[in-house]
Amino acid sequence: MHAFANPARFLRIARPLTPWLFWGGLALLVAGALCGLLLTPADYLQGESVRILYIHVPAAWLGMGGWTGIAFAALVQMVWRHPLAGVAGRAIAVPGALFTAICLVTGSIWGRPTWGTWWEWDGRMTSMLVLLFLYFGYIALARASAADGRGIGDNGGVSRVTAIFALVGAINLPIINRSVVWWNSLHQGPSITVRGSTIDMAILWPLGLTVLGFSLWFGAIVLMRMRAILAENKIEARLARMAREGLSEGMGESGGEGAREGRVA
Amino acid sequence: MNHWPYIIAAYGLTALGTLGLSVASWRAMREAEARADALRRER
């Protein structure tokens, strides 16, 4: 992991990887969405609305996966003081929040024809909404700490308080996951687990394409945002160095003049 | 009930969100890297 602690080494890998992840992800998710819209049959109970599954499920997984990434980055930042961990946390936050919002919106749209309601204050939906608010809090804290230059090593990362917030917020992840088991919920129980799926293969298969596609696309966006943060950081460091050099040259000149004036007097 | 307007709305909003974030992230990266390169060449 420390092999990538050097931003220059990280950028050598990230630059060629970004377009591959982006275009590969986009191709897979478009293919998966088209297959889900055009090729799969309607569900015998849900009807055509089951097709929303191909975007709702990847969005839910990436919303939760995003916060897992942020919490892991916070742990790495606090324990090993990895210089890129805070940058990664900041870069994950906005796409993670977007996918959490997409999950909530597509779930709500699916709920109207299926349950007869846009929203229900049950465990799954409420804990997912809490995750969105956690993202908003993290984004605000990360921006404030970056603006104050309080990131680890001043490399555009996040403050210690922001990292602790990320770790504490991770408690919401098992609550989201188990909410449909612990509480009575309108939301269906876990249909895809490590033991297999209760969804018929005729409907399930395009989901693999959209999950992989959205995941690669998510990776590309995180790399783009990390590269932007590192470049901004480089600009700030260079401008600060130029200002210091200009100041010291100016002081050197005025000091010399003062010395000359002293000699004349 | 016709489900297709709901399906189109869900896919449309997802496309809008992902496309918007793609463009914003790409532009932010390009502009920041171009400014960093210009500053490096200036010195």
C-alpha cells in the first residue's frame, strides 16, 4: 500500500487507467441497461417496473460501498498516515452521495407503482436517507478542512475530525444491511446474498453487467477527482513557493539598499 | 397501471446524474492539470 504513497507513482498508474475504467464502465452499464430494458421478461408480480432493479441495486451497493471506502481511507489515514488516503476519501464522497441519492430516487419511483406509495418511513429507506445526510456532512467537513489546509501532510486530504466522522458514520452500514431483517419493512428481504439469489436467472443476468459497469465508472470518477485534488494541491504549493521566493528576493534587495544607505550615512 | 413512465423517469434521472458528474469531474481534472502544467512550464 505504501508503494502508492508517492503521488507521482500513483499518477503514473492513474493516468492510463482512468479512460479504460471510464469507457469500459460506460459500455458495460449501457449494455446492461439496454438488455434489462429490452431483453428480459417482466416479473409475474411486479410487472415491468422490475426493470428499475438494474439501476437501483448497483446504486444502493455503490452508495454503501462508497462509505465503506471513505471509512477505510479514514482508518488508513489515522493509523498509517498514508498521504493519499484523505485525498481518496474526499474523491469518493461526491460519487458516493450521488449513488445514494439515485438509490433513494429510483426506489421511490419504483415504490409508487409497486407499493402504491412514494415513501415509507421504514428501516431500510430511513437508514439509507441517513447515509445521504452523512455524505453531506462528510463533504462539508472535508471541504472545510481542505480549505483550512488541515489535511494530513497538507496534501489536500482531510482533517482528523473528518476522518473520525467517517469511521463513526460506518456504524450505519450494518444497520442498512440488516434493517429488512430486524424490522418489519415494506422493502423486500435480502434477495441477493453470498449463498445465491432468489431472483430468477432470466431477470437477474443483466444486473451483473450494470453492477460491474457502474463500479468501473465509479472508479474512473474517483481517479479523476483524486487527480484534480492532487493538481490543485500542486498549484497551491507552487504558488506558495513562488510567493516565498519573491518575498525573500524583495527583502534581499531592500536589505542591500538599507546597507548601502547605512554606509553612505 | 402503465409502468413505463416510471421506468423512463428512473433511467432518465440516473443518466442525468451520472452524465453530469462525469462532465464536472472531467472538467475539474483537465482544468487543474492544465493549470499545474502551465505553472510548471512558467518556471
